[in-house]
Amino acid sequence: MALLEQRKKKLAAEGLFEEQNKKSLPKYPETIGIVTSPTGAVIKDILHRLKERFPCNVILWPVPVQGQDAAQLISDAVDGFNNLSSKDEVNIPELIIIARGGGSIEAVSYTHLRAHETREDRVFRLLLEK
């Protein structure tokens, strides 16, 4: 927990949690991209809740969400979604969910911080806000 708090303080000092640095989310997106494991409980939970409360198109970009390669694969998946164009035969997601279920908060934050540290153009740091 100490590592998480230390990172949050560092990121807050950079202004990342300030309201003017946050992007607004669409209230009713037509398409949502999800970056997560295709076999974990979290994808089942997300799909169930979306179907129940907010039916929309969902595009899953399957990646492992833990382990040594997870950070790079998560970052590559976000790049993949961001590089979709109207020429592709899929709807372009209006927002992207990066999900990982279970595990300790330290393990989750480590994965996301590592993803940020390996790809400076990513804003995974915002996932730390709770």
C-alpha cells in the first residue's frame, strides 16, 4: 500500500488528478473497447452489467493482465484501439476499459505503472485514482 500511496502523490504533483486534465466520457457510447483477459471473471461481469444496464457494442482486445509481458501487451492493445480508422470493418470505440479482476492493489498498480513507464504516451496513471 505504501508504494501505491507514494505513486499517487507523485502523480498528483504532476497535476494528473486535476479536473482540467481529465477527459469527459461519453454519456451513452455506442461502442466500448475492453482490454482484458478473455477468460477471467471480470469480462463476464462487465458484459453482464452492460447487457443488463447499458446495451451497446463491445469489442474485446484479449490480453493477459498479469505477468511480465502484461504491461506491454496492454499498452499495445490501447494503441490498437486508438489506431482503428473508419476504413476498418469494426466500430471505433468511444471509450476503452482496461480491466483486471482480483489480486492485491499493489499487483494491480504495479502492472499499470509499469505500462506507463514503458510507454510515456499512455495515461495508465489515471487508473490509480480511487
